[in-house]
Amino acid sequence: MERVDFRKTGKMISPVGVGTYYDPSWIAMAKLTGIRKDRERRTEAIRTAIESGINFIDTAEMYETEPMVRDAIENTKREDLFIATKVLPSHYSYDKLINSCEKSLKKLGTDYIDLYQLHMQSSNEKIKDALRAMEYLADQGKIRFIGISNFDLEHTKMAKEWLKKYDLASTQMNFNVAHRNIESDIVPYCKENNIAILAYFPLAHGKLTSASDNGKKIIEEISKNHGPKTLPQIVLNWFISKYDFVYPIPRASNPDHVRENAGAMGWRMNKDEIEMLEDAVKEIKATTWFGDHTT
Ligand SMILES: NC(=O)c1ccc[n+]([C@@H]2O[C@H](COP(=O)([O-])OP(=O)(O)OC[C@H]3O[C@@H](n4cnc5c(N)ncnc54)[C@H](OP(=O)(O)O)[C@@H]3O)[C@@H](O)[C@H]2O)c1
């Protein structure tokens, strides 16, 4: 069970997490009718993540999956877990954000959230208000770390500056071996400022899970050096081999996939292997079916 020190804070997390966003129609149905399609299987997938050594779970008030996270974690010691959730921009005012946090705590069945993230960018005034509320929640011990998501570099810098008492702990961005645009700005800034990056769409929404002939050669090569590996494992391992502050959060809905993805931990590729993989995927156009849309 691999653990790494989250931003050198002493909080030990698995370098690969698990995400719980499904799709807009799933969310709409859950919101409108309370029916969470395949709830048991998806909850089982989160539980499988924990059993497979993943202690880092990403959810959001928007996803309607916080109650499933609660069910999945009920038999695990709270201090052994790292729970990240997010608040929507429509709740970026002091009172509304505190209210959202209380609701998330209740849905998650916990006294505190490890990482509370502003889900998307908004107006400067709203972000400032939201960060003020975040600091109040951190003072109260209701949240441990403050993060953002989908902020451009300029707003990432501003968010860091606007926090008075606490550090900006993390950002969450669309990032994978075939979609690396943040490597030119956000990644170096985060490295320099000890800000963790949670990589969403780490498998390019599933596009990086099946291998072309070129991909098969890479799998063979890497498996020769590290024991049998699959493409999802290699693509997820890319983050943790290349960076010690970037954590992929592939989603859980199929327990078999989750078990497989846990096999991305516990080993590292060398520089040549990383470059070989990057070269091989250069041709793949990994735009997702809804582009850079944020969820
Ligand atoms: N902050 C944001 O705005 C934002 C935006 C998007 C996502 N997120 C977070 O990031 C997480 C990941 O994003 P995502 O779920 O859209 O994309 P993803 O993890 O890149 O891809 C998920 C897709 O890959 C499939 N998959 C996963 N493991 C696999 C395996 N081992 N073999 C074959 N297929 C596999 C999944 O199928 P199954 O579901 O059948 O396993 C699903 O279709 C979300 O769950 C959410 O927590 C955040």
C-alpha cells in the first residue's frame, strides 16, 4: 500500500486517488428523482478502491455522489482517508459556502473534509468571499486544506495571494499524458509554490485505456522492466513517475477497473520510459467528447 506525503504536511495519501463524477444525465436523475443509477455497484467500486490501497477520494456537491462516499467509507477509520470535495460557484458567498460545507459534511457523514475545493473560476469578488469563508471553515477544523479547480494561472496566483492565514494546497485540472497544456504554466508554478495538482480526466475520459499497435509496443517494453502492466496502469503511473506533486484521480464505477488502476502504484518508470510513452501518444488527439468542459 503506497503512501506519499501530501505537500510535505505529514498527511499520507495514496499517489493515485479515485474520482466519483459520472455524467450529466446521471447527475440530473439523482438531483431530480433521488435515484442514483447503479448505486450499489458504484459504491462497491469506491469500497474496492479503499480495499486496493487507495485512500484518496474525490467528490463534489455537484456530483450527487457524496452519500455514496459516506456508504463506502463507513467501515474505514476516518484518519486513514483523505476526502476531497468541491463547492459550486453559485455558492461562492461567505454564508452560502459555509452552508454548502455543512451540507457536504452531513452527506459525507464526517466531521471534517480533508480538501475543500472551489470547483470553478468565478468573479474576483466571489472568489475572495469564498476564500474568506474557506479560512473560517479551516479555523473551525471543518476543513483541513483549501484547494481550487479549473483556475487559470492568473487566478491561481490571485487565489494564493488572497488567502491570508492558510496556504493554497492544491488545484485540480484536466491533465493527462495526451493533454499536457498545463505543463507550460500551472505545473511549474505549482512546483515552485508547493501546490499539489489533482489530475482529472487522467485517462482522457477512457480514451487512454485501449492500445493501438504503437501502444502495445510500449506496454511490452514497460512490462519487460516492471512486470506485467496494462495501458491504464502505465498512463496513470506516468503522473507519479514524472512528478511528486501530481495525483491522478481516475473515476470509479467498475470495481474491476478500480482494482486495475490501483496497480499503477508501487513502481516508477525511468526518464527514458516516460519519454517513450510521451512520444507514442503525441499523435493521439485526446480531446474529450465535451472538450475542456468542467465537471
Ligand atoms: N474538477 C473538475 O472540473 C473535474 C472534471 C472532470 C472530472 N473530475 C474528477 O476527475 C475524475 C476522473 O474523470 P473522468 O471520470 O471523467 O475521466 P477518466 O478517469 O479519465 O476516465 C473515466 C473513464 O475511463 C474508464 N476507465 C477507468 N479505468 C479504466 C480501466 N482500468 N480500463 C478501462 N477503462 C477504464 C471509466 O470506465 P468505468 O467508469 O466503467 O470504470 C470511464 O469511462 C472524476 O470522476 C471526477 O472526480 C473533475
